[in-house]
Amino acid sequence: MPACDHCGAHVSDRFARVFASDGHIYDCINCSANAGIAEVARQRAQDA
């Protein structure tokens, strides 16, 4: 079963087929969501 290269969480074959790049899954749904939250927090801190 495919796994996220960042956190090691298992992902579905369908997720891997769609989001893998060069055979690697650099982030899963959880990692992507966390990255988005961190990005927004950084932008808000700069704007404050």
C-alpha cells in the first residue's frame, strides 16, 4: 500500500495515482492541510 513520504501515513492507490510525482507522494491529505494552515498563519502574522 502506498504511503506518504513525509509522515508515513498510508494513502489509497487512487490518491497515489493522482498525486504521486516521479513515484513519490510528498504529502498526503493531512500533510497538505497542515501546510496550508501554516502558510495562512505566516501570511496573517506578516500582515498584522
